Amino acid sequence: MSLVRLNIKGISYSQTQNGAYALILNEVDGDRKLPIVIGAFEAQSIAIALEKEISPPRPLTHDLFKNFADRFDIVVKQVIIHKLVDGVFYSSLICERDKIEEIIDARTSDAIALALRFQAPIFTYKNILDKAGIYLKVNPKKEDENEENQDSILMDDLVSSELETDSPSESFKEKTLEELHQLLEEAVNDEDYEKAAHIRDEISKRG
């Protein structure tokens, strides 16, 4: 079976589904998206790895794993999402130490959080993408939007069909940039990375 490389398109938040999040993976050489529902902790860990401007005061679990692996010269070479059963994705870490390769089972959310920290590529099999991948077509009503904004809007439409999305970003719209940066610092110090991610989204919109 042929492998298809994926990259991370983004994370969408849901406050109405017991803290559920949707991780969106994008086919590198194609247009299909692979949505995966993940938990709050894993979403925060992935968001921290994606957002270079947020540095947690203490290492998260995935950071600890990375530090441990570095100390003992273990490298995660790639992540493969190798199975899909009843809507649940199964993944493997392809690791190497002293030129010996090992395969370790992992939850997909954990595997992707580690892939980011090791700068390892993410793959899935073509049959999985054929089964669970989704094509998103451009909305003709949004022709005046640039491509990035269109994709963001389409992501929201996709996740809305998977999860009831209710973003708390509304509460930040009335804040000044100075207030947002102060709130961001406080959220990071409090290790409230979900809130920090929302604040960063609002700051980015104004940038």
C-alpha cells in the first residue's frame, strides 16, 4: 500500500462536545483533508508545538518525552497513521536508536504531537485517505476572499458538521492589543494553553 504524506492544517475548537477538538491534516500533494477528533490536552500540546511564540514555563508531557529521547539518542523518524476502525485512527511511531529501527504503537494525537517536536513527517496509507479524506470546494460566494481565508472558512464549515463549534474568541474582540498580550502572558503562566491559543488567534487576526 502506498503512503501519502500529510501536514497539519490547523485545529478547530468545540466547547459544546466535552472539550473535543478537531485536528485537520492536509494531503501534501492533493486537496483532501483528514479531520481527526482529539482531546483537549493533546490539542493544547499540538497547538503549543505549532505556536512558536508560546513557551510553557514547564515541559508538557510530550516535551518530556522529547527531552528523554534526546538524552538517550532516540529519534522519531516518522509517524504513520496505519489503521482506521469505527472512526478511530491508529498510528505508529517509527523510531531509531544506534541504527536500529523500532515501531511503537501510539494514539494518533500523541503521535502527531511528537512528530512536531521531532520535526518528523506524517504519513497515512492511500486507502485510509480514500476512505476518510474529504474534498473541500471553494464557495463561489467568497470569491473576494484570498485563498487562505477561503480555506479557513471551509475548515470552519467542515468542523461544524463534525462538532458543534462555539469559539470563545468573541470575548477577546473588545480587547486592545496591549490587553491581549497581557492576557496571553497570564494564560501561559497559568498553563491555560487553550485560552492562550484563542488569544493568539485573535492577535494574529489583527496582525
